Amino acid sequence: MKKIKVFVLSDNPLAPSGVATQTKYMIEGLLKTGRFTFVCFGGAIAHHDYNPISVEGYGDDWVIFPVAGYGTQDQVRSMLQNHKPDMVWIMTDPRFWPWLWEIENEIRSVVPLVYYHVWDNYPYPQFNRQFYMSNDLVATISKVSDDIVATVAPEVRRMRIPHTTNTSIFKKLDETEIKKFRQNNNLAYKKNGEEKFLLFWNNRNARRKQSGTLIWWFNEFLEKVGKENACLIMHTEPKDENGQDLEAIMEVLGLVDGEVLLSTKKMPAEELALLYNVCDCTINISDAEGFGLGTLESLSCETPIIVNMTGGLQEQVTDGDDNWFGIGIQPSSKAIIGSQQVPYIYEDRIAKEDFLEALEMLYNTPKEERMEMGKQGRKHVLNEYGFDQYVRLWDETLTNLHKELGSWSTRKHVSWELVDLNEI
């Protein structure tokens, strides 16, 4: 049986970004079925050379072609003609794809175009309608993005396929292993040997992630509970050009004695899972967040979360039936911001008082209750965002799309229509 060949344009699937991770999960899951092969543009990172790479263990079934940015129209045309894929699959914010949708008539005349859509917030982006209409299927990452596509472009075929995580790696670990990790890393013990209350933040140090705000507010939390009683671990680059100088903020606030710990090295998923397990809570107070992979990984490790009720974060922290797996903070302001590409979108900001109240609430919650909250959070992840479900949805969606719409000689697509001018 001929395998379905998918041409993927996205962040390089082997990179550490959230977009790359979800792309990799999709590819690895479908390769295991034995019914798919993949050729990919490895975008959004710098490359030492631009020779094609066969991913180890997969041979010709998974080949990555390094590109600058996300590629060019001519590179796409070349891939279509030379590799004859059965469909094109793209992912990330639509701002990165207008150049590709400009030639959607060329692409869709021979193969279906599938877009895995990332969008953070309301109001309904009517300016995206032309982009949604340029695809054969729009898959959506969250309930928010699904509602947006359904409202802005109801004619477009869509499927909600929420993000996932590797629950066999991100899981609750043995307490002995957790304690050993603390001891080996001298991680946040009080002088009397008792454990500190540990908070974890795993994000890129970028403006919308509110990294500087978090440190400033955490300092006020320490003033209430005592510097010796809590610690914030931030897994990020403190001097990222897209964010604030976190070390400068720590210095001016006097947080230089282990109150805030910076984790800067890239680490394998197994080590990251240990950090989630060691901590009592994971925080994400971004003012815009399409989904939020760090908090999903945290819940999968049975560690509760504190999040801004925006984007995909709000569907992680609760199942909508009064069951909560941490604390969700309602935005205190919803400012309309924008740019020339994105004329309007809400920026959801939480209030300092609400954040400090959430921290104190979880700080004062007995450990047994926090552990139960985390345990229920993992069940929520398995029920709604399980890896097997993610792969199954992509398998069914892409297989059915290929059967129904075909490719090349079997392609069923009409890009024009006859109109009676007398009826206009």
C-alpha cells in the first residue's frame, strides 16, 4: 500500500519550541502507523548548512530540508514538483504564511492544504478570514481558536485537535527520586532542612510572557511569607533580546541569595519532568497564550498550575464542571492592542492583588490537597489531551482528507465557479 507523503512547513521539528514539539509529536505518531512519510522544511532556526537531513531511525520516511525563515514560494514549488507529496501541512501563527497563501491556487490545484491554526484571543479576527479560506482544512489547537474559525469562516472544513504532551515522560515520579534530585542540586531547602515552597516558570523570556512582572510580584509574595520559605525557579534565557534582563531585575530587588533560581541550559524532557515534579506549582501569567505547553506538561506530572484565564490556559486549569487543577485568575483588564498585520486582539492582564491571593491560597493549601489536585489534573490531561488521542485524530483527519480530496491525478478541487452575470 502506498504511503501518504506529507510536506510539512513549520518550526524545525527537532527544535525546542512549542510549535516544533507539536509538529514532532504529529510526525512521530503518524510514522509509527507505517502509513505516512514526511518531507519537512526545517524553519525558524539558524542552520550551519542547508543539506537535507534524514532523521535518525526513520531513513527516507522523514527528511528535513533546512531553510531560512519558513522557506520561499520557489522552494515550495520545487518541493511539490520534485517530491510529489500528497498534501501540505503548515503550522503556527497566520502572520507567517501570507506568502504561502498567495500561491494557494498552485498548491491546492494538485494537493490539499492543511493548516494547524494558532490564535490567542478574541475579538473575532475577521482579517484572518481570507487566510482560513485558503485551506482545505483548518485544525484548531483550542476551544477558543475553534470557535474563532467556526465564526469567521464557517464554510471551511475544520477539526479541533488540541495540543498534547508525552505522558510517558511527563508523569509523577517516585518520591525517593524527587528527594534525591533536591538533595543533589541543593534545591531550595530552608536552613532547618525543611523544604521550601517551590514555584516553577517554564517559558521563553518574551514580553507577553510577563517574566519581569512575575519576579517583581514574587518579591512582594516573599515579603509576606518570608524569603526563606519560598523559591521561584525560572527555566529561561535571562537576557533574551525579546524579553527583559531578568538578572538586572533580581539584583535591584535583592533576590540574589537563592530566592530566584535561573535554569538556562537546554535539557532533555526527562530532566524537565524532574523539575516539574520537584516543584509545588507551575505558573503562566502570559497576557496572550494560544495554548501553553509548559502548564500541560506540569499537570501531566501531577503538579498544579496557576494561570491567567486566557487562550488555551483556561481549558487546562479546569474541566468546566467545577473541577480545578490549580487556580485560574480572571483578567482584570482586556486592552485592545494590535499592529499593521493584526489590527486588533485582546491583551489579557491580571491584577497583582489577584496573583498574590492565588499564590497565598496555594501556599496555605496542605500538601496532600495540592497532590490530589495534581492527580486530578493528570487525569484531565489523559482524558482531553492524551498523546494517543492526538495521533488518532491526525491519522483519521489526514487519511480521510486524502481519500476524499485526492492528490495530483486523483485531486478533487475546484478553484473557480460559474456565475450568471444576469443574476448579479
